[in-house]
Amino acid sequence: MTGGEALIPNPALRPFEVLVGEWRTTGTHPLIPDTTLHGRTSFTWHEGGAFLLMRSEIDEEGIPSGVAVLGSDDAAATFVMVYFDERGVSRRYDVTLTDNRLVWARDEAGFAQRNTLVIDEDGSRMVGVGEMSRAGGDWEDDLSLTYERIS
């Protein structure tokens, strides 16, 4: 296999190990009021642990299934997530993990987004709050999910 020697755990991603597993999600989205959304998200190591892969799906119409790859930049001491979904939408997010708070955010002039997840101390639950800002306007509610660990 070409490049097989690089299929090893990335030590910079070790703090994200708490995410690895299968999660049941419930949540809300302002475009679908009075509806509880149900879905699943998984976090798995990719390429031997060189990257972290996130896959998500929501059962209700209107919320796209997506996939994201999380990696690190050693020189900048930063993390980045590249996201793609079934609509053909692709976005880049900056990622931070501080103590029990995971944030992925993008600050694009026309459409900024941020998602903040607070991870329970025992790692069995995460509560995420999504927000968006259009054209530099006020932050508004976006997709917000609670994650309950399945495995």
C-alpha cells in the first residue's frame, strides 16, 4: 500500500478521542418549528488515526446527511474540519477543543456558522448549540443537537 507508513495515530488528535463512538441525536432547527429531530452521528478514526471522520444523518426531511474530516496543522497548532453533505455543500471550519467544550466555526462574510458542544464529564452525552449569521448580521439559532452515546 502506498503511504502505508503514515497510517498511524496523529498524536495531536488524541484529545478528540472522547468523541469516538456512535451517538443518538435529538434536536431542533428553526426551519422546522415544533419538531424534534432524530438522527445518528458517528466519530471514527480514519487512515489508522491520522484523521477523525464524522458522519451524521437526521431522519426528518430538510436536514442533510453529511460527512466531515477533522485534522490538525502542527505548525499552526490548530485543527480544521472539512464538511460535505448530500446537497453538494462543502465547507471548512476551524475547530477548538478546550476542556469539555468543542467548537467548530466558520467566519465567512455572507454566511458564518458556529456549533458549540459541551461534553459531559463522563463522555456519555454532548449538548450542541448551533448558530448562524447572514451577511454579518446578528447570530440566530441554527441546528442544535443533543448527543447520547450508544457505543
